[in-house]
Amino acid sequence: MANPSNSRSLQFFEVTYPIEYVAHVQINRPGKLNAFISDMWLEMRQIFDSLSHSPSVRAIILTGAGPKAFTAGLDIQSASQSGPLGPTPQDSSRDGARIATATRRHILEIQECVQSVEKCEKPVVCVMHGFSLGLGIDIATCADVRICSSDTKFAVKEVDIGLAADVGTLSRLPKIVGNSSWVKDVSLSARTFGAEEALRVGFVSGVYANKDAAVEEATRWAGMIAGKSPVAVQATKELLNWSRDHSVQDGLRYTAVWNGAALQSNDVPVAIQAGLAKRKPTFEKL
């Protein structure tokens, strides 16, 4: 497994620690607008799986390297050389069901890699700038908080390359913005939309003058979260994500069962006493 504490072992990402308990994960292929090739899926999953269980990390910032793009999405030139988007095999005798099985496995693997952002136990704030296309939307919908710079250009681009978005956007975006008409508009048309529209529909919660300002805000937010009880923060993320996909009554019951264990934490009296004494609490690593 890649060791996020040593970015020199990473090929397509860089991981730094700007402040205590905060990790900054940067997609690092700026010469190709941070477009993804197959090896990048696996490296991203390794990073987020590792950070998820690291007691020294309580919040994560996700950005793209360089001034031009968070990510331009899938590297179409690379994808067109092999795999499901590659040339059609000349051997027409290959069984259709077996082709379909291989393609399904490939899609599920990519979904699992992108989903590592959502499954990560630690809150993830995604900072987008420049081009944030296709896969960039898939990844962002897995993050807990999304902000962007004013120059960001978004698009659900998949229909323009002849396929339906299959890595998460069509499942998560409607639940994030709560506007089916708008989601179908941008998903069917593949049109570009900007930062202000993204803010208006609720895809992002903040727009900042430039990338540096957005990263600065993300670092402030992550630092604030890192100062809170990791038991409470990680439980809140888990309960919100679980409740999103279940009924209200199911969510209430799951919360009661979860807190039956979590409320036994020392973090509760530590937080209460710190509040009464008007001082900043200090919590054990989790």
C-alpha cells in the first residue's frame, strides 16, 4: 500500500500535512490537466484507505495541482487505447456475456476507487478550480464539503463521449442538489456551468476569488474540524451518509445504536468541561 506520509512513493498524487491532524491530498498530473489514467484510480484508493485509519489525520483537503484544473476527468487518449473504451476487438466470436462481465468488473473497480473518498472515515473538503469535468464531478460528489474558485468550469461530460456517467454522478448529484430538472439538464446536455450556478443549486457551499483563497478557506475549515472530538466528527459523517440512503426511522434507530457505544467516550466530559471553562479541549487520537 502506498504510504501517504511519504509523497515520494506516490506517482500521481502528493500528500502533505499543512497543520496538525490535517492531510492535503493533491491530484498531481498538471501537465495533463490532472486527467486520470487507470493507475491513478488505484493510487487514490490506497491513499484514502490509509488516511481513513490514520490516528494522526482528522480531516482531509482534496485539490488538483497546477493553475488550470482540478481534473479534466478521464484521460480520453489513454482510455481509447485499451479497455472498454478501446478499439473493438477484431475477433467477433468473443462471447457477449463475457465481454459484459469484464466491463462490469472494470466499472465496479473504478466505482470502488472513487468511493474511497466517501467511505473514508475522515471528513473530506474538495476544492475545485479551473476545469472540473466528468470524473471531477464524480469525485466531488463523494466529498463531504465542496467549495471552488470563481473560475471553475464544471460539466458532466460523459454523454459527449457516448456513454452515461457510471462512476457516481448520476446517483449522488440528485441527492446533493435536490433538483431533478437541473441534474437532467446538465447530465443530458453535457453543458458547461460555472461557479455561481454551482453555488445557486447547492453543489458547492462557497465560491472564492481564486484557487489560493479557496485552499486557504479549506485549510481553515479542516483545522477547525480537526480540533473537535474525532469520535463525534467521524460518527456524524457516518450517520449522515447512512441516513441519506435510508428512511428517517431507520436513521434514528441506527443513530441510537451507534451512540449507545459512542457516548461512552471520554470525549464527552472533556468537551463539556472545556466549554464550561472556556478553554480549547484536547482529545486523544482515534
